[in-house]
Amino acid sequence: MEKEESGSAHDRWARLRFSVVGHLLAAPPAHGELQPAIEALSRKTWRHPTSGALVTFGISTIERWYYAARREIKDPVSVLRRRPRGDLGKHKIMSAPLRAALRSQYASHKTWSCQLHKDNLAVLVKEDATLGEMPSYSTVRRFMKAQGLLKERRLTSRNSPGAFRARDRRETLEVRSYEAEFVNGLWHLDFHHGSRKVLTREGSWEIPLLLGVLDDCSRLACHLQWYLSETAEDLVHGFSQAIQKRGVPRAAMMDNGSAMVASETREGLLRLGIVQELTLPYSPNQNGKQETFWASVEGRLVAMLEGVADLTLEMLNEATQAWVELDYNHRIHSELGVSPLRRFLDGKDVGRPSPSSDALRSAFRAEATRMQRRGDGTISLLGRRFEVPSRFRHLDRIVVRYASWDLSEVDLVDERRGEVLCALYPLDKARNADGIRSRLEPPEGADGPVPVTAPPSGMAPLLRKLIADYAASGLPPAYLPKHEDRETTTP
């Protein structure tokens, strides 16, 4: 069963467009071969991000996507997002007097529904031509929601078979060796279970795991580090160091482990413009260079540590860094004929400069949607509640970015543009117990604060109109009045 793709429609469209042109960025065609490559892509079918149907794209469309992504160095995925309309949130059909009338009506009747507000507003428009044209219900509803004019509760109301696919592929398709043509065009990423146990500070023996990042073209070991677990946090920690050492690659191949398919990993690769290539289940041959590298690790590095009885994780990592930087990366590779470092330096590099540490930390975060609780303006995230600033209280759906291993940095995100709006902080009940409250900020884009609540005066416009229309119809009363003359009798 295929997993449902996460993210908004804007994100899914950006991912689809990047998957179409991403390989052209990872392995740029030679001079004169770009047009045939784009024509070949135009003949392929792709899965529509919304309907799921198979679709094709024209040559000019793919060209536009390719050049837009190539021009953008920092975030080639964001430029492929669907752009919001320029008049989004403008409400141009509603005149200023009409908006003021609706806000005044809301101030007096905050418990009315949007439909009831619209119906009464229609009566006011007929009575006063200076208010302008009457908008549709959807326009009124969008305006009220954008302005934070939300319905309040009444006081009286009460308050959930990969192995078979691998076998079929091996039986029907040939297996060939491959190599990326450009440096930083493709990285390999995998965890390796070590053959030696290490002594931990808790006084126990644990089998460490080695995270290895290799460049496919040069076989350079971009970064190696041993961990005691195989989590997304460990993967991001090591992969970020590889980026800071060697630059941002164009593609990364990894298996289907839980750390590789975690939301933080997938979202981070997309935000950095890295194509994620997942190997087929039970097909380690696709990541064969990585498997061959583990033999060097065990045959040379681990073999030289046989005489160390009390091997610790710190000692193992220190020895690994010295071995990989001074031995493996400088030793002549039997297949390449040169050292991995020389191949890396002399080859044509398609990588990009590394972003800052803070930018890397912010990139590798999951994106999730939560419903805002109207009672106290909070959302629930991994069993903890976070406060939403009052200026965003009109939003029902809150899109947040977070790393499951570090909830000290949770950001509120604009769903359409993917931009960070503000940081969210955990709910502090002890601080809130002091009774001090800040004034409500007007919602983003609001005309101003809601007028002071005024008590209802007189009959509502709609009911007044209904009574007048009924009287003008000339129909007799639909009921019989009862007049009782009570006689007072004296006993």
C-alpha cells in the first residue's frame, strides 16, 4: 500500500516539478544535448499531485521549470511552487462602507452565523445604495474569517510485499553498474552495524552503527561517524556535517530505513534541493558502492583496533576521522586509478555552497498541520501544547515545522508560501496563573480592532423586512387572535 504524499497542494506541485527537472540539475547534459533530454522528459508520464492521474508536460513547460530551478542556488524547490494570486486576501468586491457595516453588525451580533450575517447584510444593501453591490456568501465568509470575525458560542450553549517486487525486477530487468558523471551529483548514505562493541559511560557494551556518506563519482568519504542508534536525528546530525565539509549535493541515494523516510529527512532534502533516491526493498546492489566501502572499514580500520580492549565510542570516532582523512581518501582507488580526494578536486563539481548551521538545522524539520483550539489558542504537538500568538487566532489550520527530537524550535509557517511567520513556544500554565493577560492583537491583514460590543438595538434588518413584505402581500393573518375579556367576580 503506497503512502499518501504529505504537504499542501503547493508543496506537491513543487515536488513534482522538481522531480521532472531534478535529474537535469544533478547531471547537466553536454552541449547540444539539453533539448533532446527535455524532449525525452516531455514524452514521459507523471503522476498528477492532486488527482493521481497520469499526465505529460510540454517542452516549453519543462524548459521554464528547468531554467527557474537552475537560476535559484539556495532553494530550487521553492521557485517551482504555484504562486498565489496577487489579489489574495484583498476583498476588492466589498466596498469600504460595506465592510464597515458588516463589522458593525458583527460587533452587535457575534453569535450569528456567516449565513445570517450575509442575509441581514443583503437587507441593508437594498435599503442603502451607498453600500455598493452585495457580495456572495463565500466572499462574506472569507472576509469575516480573514478579519477574525468568528462566530462565538452562546452563553447558554455547552461546551478524533517488497521482496516480490525486487524478485520481479531482477527477473525482468538487467543489472548494470553505474557511476555519476559529476562530483556532488550523487551521494550514497547508509548505516553499517559494526563488528566491535564499545564500552559506554553507563558501563554496558553496545554495538555501534557507522553512518557513511560517499560521493558516487569520486568515492570520497564525505563524512563518517559512529552512533549508538539509527534514528533520523543521528542521520541529520551526520549528513549536515557532510554538507558543511563538501557542499550541497544534487541527489542522495539511501535505503528505506525509518531514519531515511522520516518526515524530517524528506522535508530537509527537498528544502535543500536534493533529489532523494530510495533503493528498492531487498535490493542492496543499488547501493553497491556503499556496501563495498564497509569492507574497507572492517578490513582496515576495525582490524587495526583489535588490540584495544576498552574501546569507547569517542575513541572509535577519533580513530575513524584520522583513518578516513589520512588513509582512505588519499589512497589510490583500484577502479579509479587515482585517490578519491584527487578525483573529487579535479572532477567537474555540480554541488552548491553549504548553508549555515542554523539554516541546516531549520531545513531538516517535519511539516505538520494542526487544528487550533479556540478556547485558549493552542495546538497539540507530540503530546505537548504550544501557544499560538493572538494575531493568528483566526486560523483554523496551523502549519508548523519541527524536529521530533528538538521541540525548542517550533515555527508557524505560511501554508501557501512556505515562509516562517513566527516561533511557537510551549504552554506555560504556571506563568499564566498570575492572571496577567495581553491585549488581543488584530489578525494579520485586518482593518483594525473590532468595535466595542454594542447591545442589539431594535429588530434585525431581515426580520423587519419579512414583516413589511408580509404586510404588503395583502394576505389575511395566518392565525386567529384571541381576545379574552376577563370579568372580575366578587365572591
